[in-house]
Amino acid sequence: MRSATVALRIGSISEDLYENTKLSGITLISARRADSARHRVRFVPQSRAFPCN
């Protein structure tokens, strides 16, 4: 009985982890996209003004 309950717990934990990693992966990707868009907006005018940077 003990091993069965442990296996069930591990299964539910792994499912939770999978859902969390899916969600965090989506948020990470969207955060990276937002950061890259911000950097483009910030650094494009500066690079035009200062070509050395």
C-alpha cells in the first residue's frame, strides 16, 4: 500500500511540475519577446546616434 500511495503522489507531483513548467515556459517566452521588443525600441535610436555603440 505504501509504495502505491508514493507512486500516486509522485505521479501527481510530476503532473503539477509539468503544468508549472508549461506555464513558466510560456511566461518566459513572452517575457523574452517583450524584453527583445523593449531593447529594439531602446537601442535602435542610440545606435543611429552613436554608431560605435
